Amino acid sequence: MKNAHERFGELVYLRRTEKTRTHIRVHLSAWIGEDSKAHLVSVVGGDTEIGALAAAFANNDPFTVVDPQGVERIVSLGATPTCFRGPIGVANRRRPLRHLVGLSQEMVGNAKQDRLLLISEEPMFVWSSLVLYFGLPALPEWADWFLSELKRRKRIQALAGFGYRAVAVKTRRQELLKLIEQGLRQKKLSFPTTNGPVHGPESANPVDVLRPKHTQLIATQ
């Protein structure tokens, strides 16, 4: 894509020991996080660089993310992150580049916390994710009312980063069920008048959901 390189940031990893010094700088296509915690990082580099970063992520080592505007933040992915690696063919280059995506335990849904991290703030994506994750008896047309209520209660928080407009939704299944009850009592929500299956929005391809909009990079496990 034209001028795509201008929409990349950098990831810098520096480690010193008594005998060695490791200094790695690679292109950063996207990251999501908060405070000193990264929940997603997507980087591109050579075999050696990506191999070293995968080991650093697994060790919970800190690293620096720099967004395209030059804002820096020192973060880590936390304990036992999930990583995906894959090749990227480039014209006139003998060896393919390597793409590495690292995800925190909370990002993949393994951490036991009362919130859900999502890589998009798009209303129907947020609503369908909540319905699927919490197993709610709900309809697609309830999305606008539900999300307005969650925002009013300050349950939806934007996350730092670039490449995605990620959010954290802090809620519990019990709270969402009570909201359903409230909406039905107040006539804000209604069930279908006839029995039958409920057709939700067409599911997005997981690869398309995870791919930053400004790049064609794809990670494979």
C-alpha cells in the first residue's frame, strides 16, 4: 500500500548481561495495551530478530513500543503469552520476512478477570462478542441499547495503541442478565413475536479481524 511504511512504529528490545548485549529494533505494525502492559504486539523482521523476540516475550522481558508519532512506552506481555509466527514473501528478496504476533493471556481470554478485551469498538462486533463470550439469550437488534447502557455505566474503556481501536469491557454475566430484565420491563427490548432461530450478524473471518487495516501482514501459527 502507498506510504504504508509511514504507518508503522518500532519495537525496541534491549538486554544487557555481564557477557552479552542484545539490541533489536524491528517494525511495529500494531499494538494494544495499557499502562506497562501490552496485550497485543505485531512486528516484522528477520529470522534472528523474530526468534529472539519470541524468546523475550516468553520470558516476560520488557520492551519499548514506539507509535508512528514517536510516543514511547515500556511494556511487557506478561506471563506465558501466546505467539504466532509466519512468513511474508517480498518481491526481489531472497528470504521472506517474518511476522510475529504476541498476545497476552487476557487478550486470548485465558485470564480470570471480569472484563473482555476486544480489538474493535464497532458496536455489532462488541455486542456479538459479549453474547458469545457470556452465552447470553439476546438478539442482534438489542446492540444499540445495550452498548449505550454499558457506556453510561462507564463499563467500556478505550485501550492504548495503534492499528486497532481496541476496548476493554468490564462486566459480568449477571450484570448483563439484569440489563436484559431491565430492558424488557421498560419496553426498551422485546422478544420476537414468533418462534424460530435467531440470525445474528455474519461472523467475520478471524484473520480479517486480526489484520491491521494499514497492512497486509498475516500471522500463522
